[in-house]
Amino acid sequence: MSTTVLTNAPEINSPAIEKQTTVGNYFVSNYPPFSFWKAENLGEFNDAVEKSPKVTNPLGIYLHIPFCRKRCHFCYFRVYTDKDSAAIRSYIDAALKELGIYAAKNFIGGRKPKFIYFGGGTPSYLSVDQLRMLTDGMKALLPWDEAEEVTFECEPGTLTDHKLKALREIGVTRLSLGVENFDDHILEINGRAHLSKEIARAYGYAREVGFPQINIDLIAGMVEETDANWRENVRKTIEMSPDSVTIYQMEIPYNTTIYKQMKAEGKLEAPVADWETKRNWVAYAFVELEKVGYTVSSAYTAVKDKKKTQFVYRDRLWAGADLLSLGVASFGHINGVHYQNQHDFDPYVARLQEGALPVHRALTATDDERLIREFVLQLKLGSVSISYFNQKFATDVLTRFAQPLQTLKDWGFLTVQEDIISINRDALLQIDRLLHEFFLAEHKNARYA
Ligand code: SF4
């Protein structure tokens, strides 16, 4: 039986597409926006970690490794390029202390992590000895024997065959290679630390070592990107035949070097392609990947073999899993409470040396906010199940979101059939701006930082 509460209003044009890339965060990674997470809510976070978990909710671990060889001009993450081995050692000790404190809390409830994610920064910046010390320590505190996926982000220039073998032995199942672009000039002027020959070498080693899944990250719209170069990036990617390809559209948040330069020059427009061009580039990449058998599995990702290639971290997180986040500035979600750690290295390490958790701000999401969060994040997959939300939140999303669903339908983006709400490719390519339609009024124009 078909479920339709949306009227067949005549199709009207979608809202004017923003043209130039101006400063600000575009990517929606969480909800409510971070600017609503506050230090005064820390008591709620402390209560949440003392409560038993919902037994059905899986647990994952994220660890932020904030070291990089160079700071890319478009980077908005908390990273350090000046830390020596003693500082890195103190960071590893602090992260293990942090995990040790959490491992004794009630919210663990006997659970073992189902997924583990090393993000950054550059996790592959760590030496083999540092990696072994870190991961042996983590496993001793919360064993990985139930982990369905261990993801590790890498910068190609930091990888050797020795390190890749160690990563596989440690248990990494998905290696994510931050290629971004294959052109040396573009890599260089965007401040990347690696060059194209390091990509080829690292990828070759990684294939030899035999990771179950190798992902390649690309960015559409780096400074000086052109149509011809983008087509060449797609061609080279297809030639390498990775298990999955993730493509982000370049955004210029406030804390990037590019924005600082724009500000110094009094410019409002970033020196990168406009949004329409970036969407066209991603659309082109998806079509080319589909021609050789890939399937588009989210707004950012195409996978070679849909049955084999899983994204456990993404899918669990977007379905409300508990995420125990460790490391400087990292953000997590435990028993319905969002939290983020201290933004800076020294206070983060110092708090843990004192034996205290380094949490800096938190927010207890209401049931409605958790519903919105899961709905918008799952919409990035291209479709959501109505019955999933009925079962989990006892809410009919067709009624709860009647207005924004109608708006997206009027714009020609959305259809409802049986149990499934689907968006088309056009919508998928601009999903992050469309998601704001589902936000509560007070969050619609919030700065996403
Ligand atoms: S490698 Fe990634 S985390 Fe490091 S500076 Fe570049 S964009 Fe930022």
C-alpha cells in the first residue's frame, strides 16, 4: 500500500542555489548545532556516563589524532604540526587515561566496541611503535574482538610498507587514504603535505598488504581545480579501483588559512569554484563511477561492491549509536547526551594528568532533537524508512515533518513510496543545505561550530 500524505502540488523551482563559496560551515555532521552545546550542561553529561546503556544500542570508539606534517590551507580541524615525540607520547598516555576512566563507567554496561575509528589530523603520522603502544593499550581496556570495522585515516606521504603491515596486524579493516587530488601543483598550492607519487606508492603497498577495504578521499573544488583536472582525478581514481570513493565539496570554514587570507584581503568570496560547479563535478564523478559498476551509497560515497563494502561507523552513528570519543576537540554521544572535549592540546592533556575527564561542553538532546538528528543524517543516504522511526521514536515522520517534506517535494527533490522516503540525485548533491529545512526554528541559522 502506498503511503502518501504529501499533496501533488505543481513543481516549483528550488530555492536559488547559492553561487559563490563564501565563508562558513556547509557540512552537517550532527544535530543540534555545536554552538548550542554548553559548559553548563556538563553535569548532565556526568550523569549520562553513570547510567546503564540501552542494551540494544551499540558502542563505538572514535580517537582524534591531531598531528599533521603540514596544515592544509582549507583545514578546519584541530591539528598540530610542531609536536615532538615526547608530546605525542604524552598525548597517547592521555588518550589511554581517558579511555581508562570511561571503561569503568556504568554506560559501558559490559559492551565491547562494534566499530573503532581513528580520525584526524593524521592518524598515520604516528610511528609503528606509537601505534602499537596506543592500540595495545586500548585493547587492554576495551577489547576489540567484537569490532566489525576498524577505520584508519591516512595521509599517503606518511605510509611505508612496514607501517601498513603493522596497521593490518593491529586489526585495521578499512584504510582511508586522503588523496584529495592527483595533481602536484594543486596539492602544493592547497598546502597538502603529499605529492602524487606518494599516492601511487602508498596505494600499491596497501593493496599488497590486503586490507579488506581501501577508501580514497577526494575534494571537489580545491584552489585552482579545473574541469579538465577534475576529469583526470576521476579517471585516475577509476584506474586505481578502490573499494570506495568519498568525495567532499570544498567548504571554507572560519578557522581556515584560506579564510584568514580572504579576510586580510577584504574578500567575501573564496578563491574556489562555486557550489554549482562543485556539485557538477561530484555528479560527473558519480556517473563515471556508476558506469564502471560502483553504487552511490550516500551523498559523498560510491562503493564498488555494495554487498561487501560496509560503512559500519557511518551507519551506526547515523542510527544513534553511542560514540565514545577520545582526544582533543573530539565530539561524541553517550546515552542521549552530546559532548565535546577540550579544544586545545595542553588543557586536554593536563585534565587527564589530573585524572579528570577533559569534556568541555555538552547538550542533552530532547527526543525530538534525536529524531531530527537521525532523520537528517539518514537522509544523506538517499532514503529513509518510515517504519524505522515509527518503531524507534513512536513518531510518524510524515506527520512530524509534513512541512519540510512537502517543501522538498515541491522543489522536485523528494518522493514517498510505501515505507520509503527518497530524494533524487540533485537533492543528494546539495543535501547539507536542504537538511536545514528539518531543523527546529532556533537552529536554522545557527553557526555550525
Ligand atoms: S591532513 Fe587533514 S587534518 Fe591534516 S591539515 Fe590537512 S586537512 Fe587538516
